[in-house]
Amino acid sequence: MSDKIPVTVLTGYLGAGKTTLLNRILSEPHGKKYAVIVNEFGEIGIDNDLVVGADEEVFEMNNGCICCTVRGDLIRILDGLLKRRGKFDGILVETTGLADPAPVAQTFFLDDTVGSRTALDAVVTVADAKWLRERLKDAPEAKNQIGFADIILLNKTDLVTPEELRDVEARIRAINPYARIYRSERCDVPVQSLLGQGAFDLQRILSIEPEFLAEDHSHDHDHHDHHHNGGLKHYHDEEMQSLSLKSEKPLDPEKFLPWINDLVAREGPKILRCKGILSFKDDPQRFVLQGVHMVLDGDHQREWKPDEKRESRLVFIGRELDAGAIEQGFLACAA
């Protein structure tokens, strides 16, 4: 898995700050080589002085990154990128502001050539701290983008009060308790914290238990040290659910794999994301699973470490999920 190029899918509502973020990646001297794939090059407003030389679709940047436009086929662009000389440290694919990131994310599971050379590393959602609450009321896409995210870049934090910021974070947590949240102004986060994070690896995500989030305090995983004593509101999002399952017993892959395949085939439209790290019986390696709607991807990852607790963890984010039935089905897969 490690020799695959990590791919980050970038989504976020119009005006949340994606362009700012893309320009940072394409122009800052971070010493990495990234390929950034955008939907419409013209709209992105990339500073032409940074562009070294361009064929029709691929623009080379002064800092060694390149920018391409997808006017048609993502697979074709990716194929072209993978044939280019020089290895990329990562590929970033931007989706349009209203788009559902699912089809883009699924591309990396479905196409064999692309799938064998790249791995979906994370879905990053840029959210506007000031406007997100309004958007969550009136725009289902905004809620989907939060539900899909592995990492949420909560941008424009300088435009809200500390209370508003806590409130918007609590609303995000109600939809997606597992995403890592970075607070930013003008998307000023280190590129490395977004790309190549193995965010689907769940280890850090799963250490954040929803029960822990329900306690009366706030925490986030970046370098801002702030503790609020009490007063944190908790929201329960009626429409979105998250479900976290755990089994101490090893699973039987002959039971588990058909069960999960059947579940996503039936309930796929309701499941935004599912992810898991699974311990199969008589198997020295961790099995990592991730899914977007009906498309699942699973792979052996690495050996379980001697000091690691071997347990299976599976999380779902979706709508109208029958939590009881899903949990029962999962526990029935024990070897």
C-alpha cells in the first residue's frame, strides 16, 4: 500500500476557500511535488506568473507542482499523470462546489490501472466557519460534504467569535464525529497535514470515540491549545447518523466479506462512508476496508504489531441506518 501515490479529494461549498488552498499548494515552497487536478482551470484564478509552461491541459508550476484541468475524463488525466516522469508526492483532486465527492472518490476504487498505482488517502472538506451553520440548514450538499470528510478544514475562523466557533464545531461533530478538524484562517494549514495522512487508517480517528465527544468538553487534534470549561452545546443531527462497531473476537472473513458486500449493495445509497480495520482469524495482517456508498475497497495492510490490541473496528456515516440490525450482523461475523 505504501508505494501507492496518496490521493486527496478536496470538496467544500462555494466560497469556503478551496481556491486559496489550491493556490497555496501550487505556489508555496513546500519542497514536495504535487499534482493538483481542478475542474475548471480558468475559474480557479491561479496566478499566471507561477506557471512555467503549459500544454493544453497540464500546467507546470515554479515550485515543481503541476496543475491539470479535468474537462472530461478523470481517468484519462490520471493515466497521463502516472505516465509522466518524476514521482509525485501526492495527487489532489478538486470537486466543484456543489458536487458530491462520491464519484470522484469511487474512481480510485473502480479503475484497475488507477487503483493499482494510487490510493485514496483522504476526503478533505473546506468549510466556512461563518456560513456553515446556514448552509447546513438549507443545503443538503453541505451536510453530505461534512459527512464524507476524513479531514475538515474549518476556515475563516477569524470571522467568528469563540462561541460561534464552538457551536459550529459541535454541529460538525453531530454529523461526523470521526473527521479530524483543523481550524484555519485563509487556509493556513501545512500542506503536509492534509496530504499523505493515511486518514483512512482510522487509528487516530477511532481513538475519538463518540462517547468521549459527548462529554462536556471540546477537543481537537491540532496545535491550538484551548480547553473550554463547560458550556459546550451538543447537537444531535436528526438526519445523519454515525455508527461505531467493535469486536474483540477475530472475525471470519468468509462470513464478514459477504455480509458487508450485501449490506452496502442494499443500503449503499444511505451509507456515505464506511471504514474499518479488521482482525481476521489466523491472519497476521490488518485488513483495512473503506467504502463510499456502494463501492468498497479492502486490502491487507501491515502486520499487527505485538503490542497492538487486535480488535475489529468498523464505522459508518449515513442516513436512516438500522443500527441494531447492522450491529447484530457485524457481531455474527465472529469466527
